[in-house]
Amino acid sequence: MGTNLTTPVWFMRQAGRSLPEYRATKGTTNILDAIAEPELAAKITMQPVERYGVDAAVLYSDIIVPVNSIGFGIEIEAGIGPVTKSPYRSERDLTRLEGFDPFVSTPYVLETIRLLKSRLEVPLIGFAGAPFTVASYLIEGRPTRTFEATKAMMYGDGETFKRLMERLSEITYLSLKGQIEAGVDAVQIFDSWVGNLSVYEYANFVAPHVRYVVERVKELNVPIIHFGTNTTHLLGEFAKIPTDGVSLENRSSIPEAIEILGSDRAIQGNLDPILCLTNEQVMIDGAKRVLLESRAAKRYVFNLGHGVLPSTDPIMLEKLVKFVHENGPELRS
Amino acid sequence: MGTNLTTPVWFMRQAGRSLPEYRATKGTTNILDAIAEPELAAKITMQPVERYGVDAAVLYSDIIVPVNSIGFGIEIEAGIGPVTKSPYRSERDLTRLEGFDPFVSTPYVLETIRLLKSRLEVPLIGFAGAPFTVASYLIEGRPTRTFEATKAMMYGDGETFKRLMERLSEITYLSLKGQIEAGVDAVQIFDSWVGNLSVYEYANFVAPHVRYVVERVKELNVPIIHFGTNTTHLLGEFAKIPTDGVSLENRSSIPEAIEILGSDRAIQGNLDPILCLTNEQVMIDGAKRVLLESRAAKRYVFNLGHGVLPSTDPIMLEKLVKFVHENGPELRS
């Protein structure tokens, strides 16, 4: 049975395109430029906290910020996502991934965190992309649905793939370490695309690197949460990695996930964000189901099964936060 | 341990855009028009059997053929997929889904089957779309990645959704029955998009309808195979439906799937079709892994984890068939 006295709630991508105040604040500034301006990034980070009364702020940043900052040559194209003209092809490209130091490479991220810590009354969550997801952008050169080049390298040139994963694991760790030293209260690693891999591929080509990052971050004594969309089939592998919490995608059954992950791990998620596009009744019924299912988790944080969709009406999320705050403890008891 | 003396192999979407002889034969004819010409459809069906020496032919058809044939008003737009200008919105739209009789509505499909049965030396596999996947096209009006309208109806207007699923289940059954009476040796139901649903959604809104179709088809005494992409998390639900075989998507682990599905069910799949785009060594290594993993299945049919990708080089598939035929029995023993 749940033991939270309250049910905390936050949303992945709670800051961003679904908020009119975000669109007004950011205007046409490129996202990477907005992230590099601490006052602007701090303001954007606080917007959903002020509007929704969520129980955590999520640093306004992007998973490609570290590799962008050291000059790999990757940008974010509006409407597309991360794009590079020279994808990672061989170990020679490792020279383009050298020298990441959060204090030198991304001082603006740390400054944003310091600004936020002096202003926020709720915890601040930092994050980084997990090595596979970042690797897939570097190898494919742009968002993909097939991961053809990534799989060709993974299977056909395993050493080159492994060297890239090792380098990105180090960068991921250093990025999280910098954020933690600057003051974030928890971190989440986003392995957004890893759900496209099979259990075999995850266990053999990815899991050791995620484990490395998690084990090193745990030495820093802040909670680390693990998330990837489309990963219900990988929960057995996620269970072997010593994270503090797992954020469940919307297709998972919470009771089944707890059986796999163990009841000592915090569970987060997993309301289908699509339901926030339908109507209030459907969304609230869904939230009720999630809260009832979460009873088997000792610690539970309400969240969506993936990020807020850009077309979501903020009024729906306001209602959702209110519902969870008012009904969470009772439904979970 | 496997008991097949040979390892049969066929590919989902083995006929189609990846074959130059298909592109030459079909030309610019719309796919629905090509399907409606028995001589043409029979020729296309036989092309991959002749080229690859696969152990089954797959009827050249499409899952929207039945609903198109009774005038729902759905077409296939090249490069997009099934599109309708008037999506299914209320029970009144059920009048657009009346009167399907395979012998009257799609006599050309049955004629194609009869032509093929007189020409083929290998079994012929018929198929139909499962109710959810067809419903999603009718409700959304076009291919979607979010299934927003479908989920809104499923949760918000359950009765309307259920009536549609019941009607489509009847159509699916009748379509399969017609194909079986015309001579197909086995059938496969394609629930292509159901992997986007959660376990809860599948169990509550979809499974009873699939079960209805499967139970009725089983009275006709031909094997029925069940397939959907992205469905590893749903295998526990698939296990409850009395199919003769399950075709596994590429992310599944075959041994884990057998544990869930039982060793009496035939297993099909699950080589990642992306590997056929990489290089021969990577593809053959993948095939070897799949064959070794399949040893726990009594009956196993080699196939891909989803359809042949249009950019696949047919020479790769020729090599794959040869490899499976030459090495399957030994690797599985």
C-alpha cells in the first residue's frame, strides 16, 4: 500500500510548447539559444510551476546540450529535432566528443540552476539523455524511426559503437554531476528511443553503459530516475540497474511493473498523455485508474507516460494536478 | 527442442515494393485496383515464391479491402495509406458497414485464390486486418501515430466503439471464411497498430473481439496466426486467445515469448527487418540468433519481425532464404 502522505505530481515536458506563456517568452529564439540564457531558461522552468502548482520544476534544457556545447556540430531544427550534417561514422569522430566539462562547456546550465534554487519552493529535477538515445542522433544524423545506421554499427562494427557509448556515458555522467553540484535535487535519464531495441540488443549493447552512469551518479547521493518510451518489454533489464525510480510509459501495467522492478523502487507515471487531448471525464477516469493501480508502490509520483503533447490545453493539466492533489492520497490508501 | 524436419520460411510483405518485378507489373495502378484483378493479383502473389523459394505464398490483398468493398468510402493513397474523408463518428456510420459478403462484395479475392491454388506448389496464406487496426483507420480517417480520436471514442463513448468493433469482427470473420472456403491453407490476422495500446486497453476494449474472430475461424479447421508490431507487452493477453500460432515482432525474446505463449503454439518471426538493410554478415548473424533462440518452440516458422521494408535489396532476402533452408534444421536441433 502507498505510504506517501501526499501524491506529488509533475509532467515530463511540462515547460514548453503547450504553454502560451512559453511561446510568448521564447518567441522565435532557437531552443539551444534559449537554454544558453540563464534568466530566460529559469523563467521558462518556473512557468509550469506557477501555472499548475506541480510539485517539481524540471530544468529547461535538452539532451543534446552537452554534445552541442563541445562542438560536435549538432543543432535542433524547429519541427524536426536534432540534426547533424556529419554523423558519427568511425572512431575518428570521437575527437569531436572531447573535453566536456560542465563548468566550462555549459556554465549557463549551472547558472540557470543556481538562479532557480534561489527562487523555487519546490525541488528541481535535472536530466540528461542516456547514451543510446544521444548516440542514435549522432549516428543517424537526424530523428529516425528505423535506427538503420545505428543497428548497422551496433552489430557490424561493435567496437566503434562501444567506444561512442563509453564516451557518451562519460559525458552523461559529467553533465549530471555538474547539475547536481549546482543544486538539482534529483535527476532523470531519458532514454527516449531505446524502446525500439529488442531485449537482446538492450542487454548486450546498452545496459552496461546505463549501469555505469547510474552507479557513478549514485555516489553523489541524489535520486536518479530512469525513463524511456515504449520500454515495457525492457523493464526486466531496467530492474537490474540500481536506479531509485522508474518512470513508466503509458502502455505498462503498474502492478506488473512493480512485480518486475520491486516495491522498493519509486514508481512514476504513467497516464497516457493522449487522454489529456480528449475530454476531462476521460482524462480524470484515466488518472483515477493510474492512482488505484499505484497502490502497490510504496513511493509513487504522478506523471504522464511520456511528455506533454504540444497540442495539450493547459486547462486540462491544471484540472489534472488539482485532481491528483485532492484525490491521490485517498485513492492510493 | 524443435521438431520440424525443415525450417519453413516466408516474409510478411514478401510481395510488394521491394521487388522490381512487382513495380514493373503493378506500374501506377492503385493497389486496390490491382487487388481487384485476379490475374494480376495472382501474378504478384507468385513473384516472391518464384524468386526466393519461400515456403508459402501470401495472398496479395490489403486489410481495408472488405470495408472498401461495401462502400465505406476508404481508399489507399500512395505514400500515405488508408484515408477516408468521412471517418466513423457515431453509430449512424454503421450503415456504411452493412452487407459484407465475400462472395458478393469481393468475388475477385476468391477468384485470385482459386487461380493460385491451381498454380502454386506451396501453401497459400490468406489474411485480414484485426478489428482494432481497421477501426483505427475508420475513426482517425488516416494513418496516425497518436490514436487520439480512437482513444477518445474507446474511453468516452464506449458503446459506439464497441458496436464498431463488433461489426468489424463480423466482417473480419466473414472475409477469412470466404478465403478459407476458396482454398487458403492458413490465415493470419494483422493487428498492426494494437501495440500502441496498454495492457489494460487491450484486455478491455480489444481482446474480446479478437477472441470472437479466432474462435469462429477455428471452427473452419485451418491454422490461424496472430500478429501485431510492437506487441511484446501484450503477449500475456495474446496467450489467452486460442490461436494456432503467434508471429513475434522483432523486439521479443523468443524464449520469453514461448514461456508466455506455451510451447504448443507455433512461433513465427522475429528477425528485425532493419538487419536486411545493413549487410549480409549482420543479417545472417541475426538469423542464426533467431534460429538458435527458436529451439524451445516445437513448431517454428522463420519470418521477419514485421513486413519487408520497401528499400530492402531482394538479393539479401534470397540469401536469407538460402541460409535458413540450409542451416535451420541443424541450428534448431
